[in-house]
Amino acid sequence: MAVNTAFTDACFRRPTDYTPVWFMRQAGRYLPGYKVLRKKHEVLEIAHTPELAATVSLEPVDRLGVDAAILFADIMLVPMAMGVDVKIVDAVGPVIDDPVAGSQAIERLNAIDASDISFLSDTIRLIKQSAKVPLIGFSGAPFTLASYLIEGRPSRTWIKTKRFMYAEPALWHALMDKLTRAIGIYLDEQVHAGVDALQLFDSWVGCLSPADFRQYVLPYNRQIFAQLNKHKVPRIMFGTDTGAMLADIASVDCEVVGVDWRTDIASAQKLLPNKALQGNLDPAVLLSGWPVVETQTKALLDHVPSRTGFIFNLGHGVLPDTSPDTLKGLVDYVHEH
């Protein structure tokens, strides 16, 4: 099957005929088909059912005309495969009733075996049977997963995480080491099943200072990307509010760095001259009417110094109230601009 390679070409900083587009969280909560499925199935049930997860992954490709599909999954699948009991609570997010608080909890975390995530491999194979665009696999990064495990639920302050990191450095590094090895296996299996690119999401790392990022997080991200180099697929590092960390992220062995709307694209290109860039329209713009969407998108595209090695995306995930028609219009506009 002929596959549109604009996305992967841009990842490797090859010239493309137009700017490729995909959206974080494009497979999920704003889609009409997904909303129908959610009336009958819980999020984790969909993620564990290959036929349902494949359907959700492919819907935005057909509906929006994006240049890449992303696997419908949840970042909490890694902790779950390690034996953690996770619930997804509507309007809250992932909830862990027994969060990590000491050495015993870390010791109880299991190593991942390929059989633990066979459902994910089946989903990937189903998507690849019909997808005409590259498929992106992903995982949460060690810091973000560690934060969920320690906080027990989404946080705005990450106080428990930081206190654990500062007060128990040996336990922190033991936890990060276990998560790093599990994520490596998790992403390896996705490539073996057929994904064409990989993204590591560090959604919460922006809460740290650059110095703490360098000491407590960066070595583990580097380790994951170095391990994935053998696959020769594009590797994307994405974190929110990481503008002050980009000089350090430049040292990560990845092809692409995603940036959120807090970071100026032109400045990011100067700090990351050897990386493709992905980003970075504020998702809230899409709730503001088409004239605003067009104005903001044009300004962003006009501000990108070089389109070679640039992938248009949002600065974070698609918001639930976003209109699919607006997203479709945005894809068409970027392709034509």
C-alpha cells in the first residue's frame, strides 16, 4: 500500500511538497465516532480492544486528512503492565489509590514482558492494514509516569513528586530506572509491531528547573532514545513548558523536538539547529472561531524560518470541545499555505 511519507520526510529534515500536519490527541475525545464508542465502553476498555482502538486511531485520518495517525492508547498502560492498579475517572483522569511512597512500592513494580502488551501490537497491525499515512507510537516519559505514580492523580503543583525526588534521591533513581527499562520494552514492541515513528510525552516536566531536569530526568530520556536508535524510525521528544530546557534537550539523540505554544518557533530552531521541529499552535485558538484560527496559523507559519524539517501540530492535545470541521479546515489551510 502506498503511504504518504510527508511526515516522516519532515522528521528526517528532507524537503516536502507541503507542510505535514498531525495533532496530539487527534484520536479521541472530540471525535463523533469516539463519543459513540464511549457511551458503551470505558477508555481503558477501548485501549485494550484492538478493533476499537484501531477504529479510533483511523477516524481522524479519514475525517481530517492528517499526514500521520497516532495510536489510540493511554500513557498509563505502562504502569498497568507493571502491576499498578489504575482507574480513569471522568473529569479527573488517571487515579491510583495506592501511590508510590517508599521502597516497597518500587520493588513491587514488575518488569514488562511483550505478552503484557500483546493487545497493543494487535492494534498496531490492524491499523497498518489500512492506514495510508505513517503510524506514530508513543509512551509517557519516565518523569511524567513517576509523577502519576507518586501523586496518585493529576496535579497542578507536583509537591509530592518534588519532595520525593529531593528527599529520597536513591529511591527516585530506582523508580526512574525501572520506568525507563519498562518504557524501552514498551516502545520496542510497538516498532516490532509496525509503527513508523515514536513520540515520548513528558507532559509534566516543565514544572522542574533546568538544573533539576538535567540531574533527575535528562539521563533517563537520553537512555530511552539511545536504545531506540537501532530501529531507524523517527523519534520525537515532546514536553510542555520546556523552553528553558531546549539547550539540554538538544543533546538528546532524537530526530524531532515538539514544543508547546509558550516557546517561540524561531527561537527554538536557533537552539535546535540539528532537529526537526513540531508544533505549536495553542489548542485554545481552535475554540475561538475561524478568523482567529486563520490569523494565528498564518502568523505561526510566516514566523517559521525554515519549513524543511517542520511539522505543524498543536502545542498540546486537541481540546474536547474542538470542532472536527475546524480541524479539517486547519489541515487544509496548512497544506495550502
